[in-house]
Amino acid sequence: MASSSSLTLSQAIFSPSLPRHGSSSSSSPSLSFSTFSGLKSTPFTSSHRRILPSTTVTKQQFSVRASAAVETLEKTDAAIVEKSVNTIRFLAIDAVEKANSGHPGLPMGCAPMGHILYDEVMKYNPKNPYWFNRDRFVLSAGHGCMLQYALLHLAGYDSVQEDDLKSFRQWGSRIPGHPENFETPGVEVTTGPLGQGIANAVGLAVAEKHLAARFNKPDAEIVDHYTYVILGDGCQMEGISNEVCSLAGHWGLGKLIAFYDDNHISIDGDTEIAFTEDVSARFESLGWHVIWVKNGNTGYDEIRAAIKEAKAVKDKPTMIKVTTTIGFGSPNKANSYSVHGSALGAKEVEATRNNLGWPYEPFHVPEDVKSHWSRHTPEGAALETEWNAKFAEYEKKYAEEAADLKSIITGELPAGWEKALPTYTPESPADATRNLSQQNLNALAKVLPGFLGGSADLASSNMTLLKMFGDFQKNTPEERNLRFGVREHGMGAICNGIALHSLGLIPYCATFFVFTDYMRGAMRISALSEAGVIYVMTHDSIGLGEDGPTHQPIEHLASFRAMPNILMFRPADGNETAGAYKVAVLKRKTPSILALSRQKLPQLAGTSIEGAAKGGYIVSDNSSGNKPDVILIGTGSELEIAVKAAEELKKEGKTVRVVSFVCWELYDEQSAEYKESVLPSSVTARVSIEAGSTFGWQKFVGDKGKAIGIDGFGASAPADKIYKEFGITAEAVVAAAKQVS
């Protein structure tokens, strides 16, 4: 049960994600959010979806129903639609032109489908971008972000004002060069690297299907929203898109609707030079429903009919192939690569204005267009008010489920959850940290309602199965074990989508540590987009043994330590593993990686959950006055080696401090006083030992210290033999300690 303290959604979700790049908060329009616990909404003002702007209705007449809003797809006046579509096009053209940087072609071609989605189909509240039951939109072709920014501006989101459009791609702008969820409220996920967005969209749709299966009741459909995504030829070419779309079809994600911007143009020219497959046939084979809109430029009714058909298909995701002209309306650059990634130029902008009959100054939104779109603010507030009332009734009938769902929505963890983490003593049996990890995963799943995850076909080796739950499948979406198959890249990106759906969804995913090479793109987006995914990476070193150098990570620890906003844990035993999980659960805006051993390790004296939270801490020390003769630093399986070396040195009369460096990033966050208490500047005799690259260790051992590690590839042999041959031994540490002392 979640604690009962009142949390507004703005407190729970928006406040931690203020823009990073120097935006002035004082100049930003204020954002108002309804309180979740009080179930209040912004005041109603009269207006009605798809009633002409001059028509007003009473609140009683309004009576918005989400199903009516998204199913009827009533047509608005054709002239205002055309004018609205051209407004979108020219906001994109003008912003790119002013920045002299950007991608105008996609917004010009996709404006019709974007208009229909945001103006006629999607349910959202512009004044609360984080309303839980909103439809989600993902622009997988993130380079065309001015399409989304123009739509957010017209729809009334406070995050995209006219001044923001004029500062597109500039320092401090709230609308950067690709969509960033942490900069622009209304943007769900961070896209740009092609294929990541469609993968995130699959994750968002997984989250909706899972939560709907768990919390909806015959008399209360409390979770009911769609995920829409626009992807282009580049996304289709990236392998990750096939990985995730294969899973989407397998899982039957009926509320995922993807629009494929079929414009046949990429940066190098016409796609016929490299991409000639039948995309529709491929998606049909992946288990998708496929529709083709042949005229995406002006075929508004075709687009509407396709969406209606897609929503009628409940057991499959739908791909709507929309054939468009990139740069539509540009007399000389449309349908060419030259309109893809650069400003049109003043002469061509003027020609496009004349061609489309657009007499307005740059960034101008005609009053009738502005009036037409203005209804979304009251309608969105009414949609949220209606949902809040529905949730209040749900809470009365299903108090326990409501508490769990509220925890998932707000990210407020259940009181005392951390008490479920196991603890260990030196008398506890030795075990591989991958096995200890499984004990922690299963303990957490019992107390965290939003905890779920899985492995890339290695669950029995990564030890990641949640034993009290079954598999998330097409017909059992309420279960919490996700079977990703051998799709590491897609797995990571799907988990990003799950994490960014709701703050209290805590996804984990697993493979061998070396195979992070296959998913690094998704892991970097985790860090950038503040998606708190937990990466459970086993077989963390040469200690995996006979599988050899293809499977033995060397440079991986160093590479992730170099990545911003990600925690790289390498726990040495059970207590440190539990400590790593505690931090990982708490850090909802920072992903965590746990590098775990295949081989058994002892439960060491002096390790602790509290120590792991500091990143680096003293495990043993026989010195006084903060002046040991030598400091030995170890991580993971090599902490045991450091402890053994310390015992040998102590026999020779040395005072020795052993320090565990389970997470460099957490140690770096500690105060200067704390760091001095662990690694006193006066003690330069320091030795580190880690079965991986020595890159970076000089930061801690200093010029007079020594780093023991492996700076070449591993080998195929039993683990003990490899350790000995590579000099990862207590004897090597003792010798190095004497050398630096």
C-alpha cells in the first residue's frame, strides 16, 4: 500500500525534470497541474471538440467522453483544416529558417497526419502534460521535431510559446534540435537516434496493456489510452525497429498505432539506392495490421478512415503506411534530399509561401486557426476531470488496487519497501552475485507494484525470473516477466518507454555484460532521458571462464563510468548487491547498471547496504589517525582478493585499509570531507585491483599508486587459471603494495 500523503502530479513528475541547459525559469510561463489526491481539475470553460469556434455550449451539453472524442473522428471544416495544416508547415519552415538549422522536410510532409492526430483523435490536457490517462505520441523520426513543437504550440501547451519557436535549436531553448522529454513538457520520450522512438513507443504500449490488465475492472476501465508514433524510412532501416516491432506483434499490442512516413527520401537521396524491401509485407509477417494511405499530402479522409480502422483492430498493432512528399509545397526542393536536413533558404521560403498561398509573416498563427485550436484547453481539462471522478469511484470500490496504481502514477514508493531487501553476514554461504541479485529482484517484486522486467533469452543464466509471476504475453499481460528474446537493443529501448510511461514503473532488463555492446544506444538514451531503467548485467569479467574473450568484458566498466547520468555498480557480495538495488530503485531519474559475477564469492566482513550507497567506503582498516601505510581498493570479485592481500600485509606489520569502490559515480557525489576520510591525500601508497581495464583508475590511485587490471582481451580457460595468468591475484597486490609504499 502506498503511503497516503498528498502528492500533486507536478510535484511527483514535473519538478525533478526542469530544463538543464540554462533556461530561465523566471521567463517560463507557469504550468498549472491538478492535484491527484484531491481529484481537482482546472475550471471548465465552454467549448466543444469539433464544433466550429463560433459555437458555444454549456458544461452540461459538453459531457466529454473519451471514447466519443477518439472514435467518431468527426470532420471539421475543410478550409480551416487546410489552413491549420499550412500553419504547421510554416511554423516549421520559419523556425528552421531563423535557426538556419534543422529539418523542414518531414514537418511539411507529415503536417496532415499530425494535425488529425492532435486536433481530432488524441486525448490530452495541454495544461497538464502528465495527466495519466492521456494518449501518448512519439516522433521516432526525431529530426522532424518542429512538427511536434508546432502541434504543441497550437494545442496550447505552455512549454512551446511563440518565443520558444523563435529560439529553436538555440542555447537555453525549451525546444532543442531533437525531442527531449526532460526539456519540453508534452514530449514523452527523447528521440533522434533513429529507431529508438518506435522502440520507446512499444514500451509505452506495453505499459498501458500491462496496467489495463491489472487494474481495469468490469465496471471501471481506468486505464485506457493509445500510443501513436510517426517513424520514417531511416527508422525502418535500423535493426532495432525490426526487433521491437517483432515483439509488438507477438505481444498483440492493439493500442499501438504507427504511422510510417513513406516519402522515399533519406539523407543520401532516394531510398531506392539502399532500401527496396516491401515494408508492408514485413510488418504483416511480424503480426501487424497494415493499412496504406496513398495520398498523405491532402487525403485527410483517407487518414481519418485509416485511424478508425486501426482502432477497430484490438488484437494487433497497426502500421499505417502514409505516402507523403517530403517538403510538400516547396516548388523546387520538395521530394528531394535537399529539403531533408537544411533550411529552405529565403528565396525558396518565399516561393513556398506563394505556392501554398500563405500571405502571413513568419511565425504568425491566423486568428481563426488559433480560435479553432483553443478548444483543446477546456476539453483537455474536462477529460481529466472526468477521469479523476472515475478514479475517485474506483478508489472507493477497489482501495488496494487504487493505492497500487496511485503509487505507479506518482512514483511514491510504498512505505518501508526497503525492509524487504535481504541482508547477509560473513557466515552466509558464498554465492555468485547473479544469484544474490535474483534474491533481491524477487524481494522487490513483492513490495513494489511497478516492478517488472526480463532478459534477452538468458533468464536462467542472468537469474532474473520473478518466481511469483508468470510471463507477460498477448493473453496474460498482467504478468511481470518480460521475455525479450535475443533482442538486446530493442529490450533496452522498450524498457526506456516503460520507465517513461509512469514514474512508479521500474523496469529491469538483463543480458551478459559484454552484450551491452548490442544495446549501448538504448542505454545512452536511458541516461540522457532520465529513464531509471535497472540493467542487470551478469558474467561481468574474465571470471566467467571458458566462454573466452568474446564473452569476457574488459573495457565495459570504464566506458559506462565515462557516460553521464548512469550509475555503474560492481558489488562484491550480498550486502553490496542489496545496496545497489536500493539506490537503483530510489534513483528514478538515473539508470543503474549492476555488473554481477558468474562465480561464487564469499560474504565479506565490513560490507553494508549503507556503504554501497556512498559508492566507496572502508571495509577493513587496522590503522589509526587516518594514516594507513597502504590503501587497497577493489571492486566486485576482486574485493575478496584485496582483503586477502591485506591480511598478508598485516602479518608483516603493515597497517592496511581496504576500500570497496562499488560505484564511482556515487563516491564522486560525496563531500570532500568524506572522501578525505576514505582516501586521505597524505597517503599516496595505493593499489587498485579490478578484472577489467585500468583506464580511469589513476584518478583514485594517483601518480604514485598502481592499478592492477587487464588492458588486453581475455582468454578461454577455467576462471582460476585465467586470474592467475593475468596476475589478478593477492600475491600481485602484495607485491604492488610493497612497491608503492
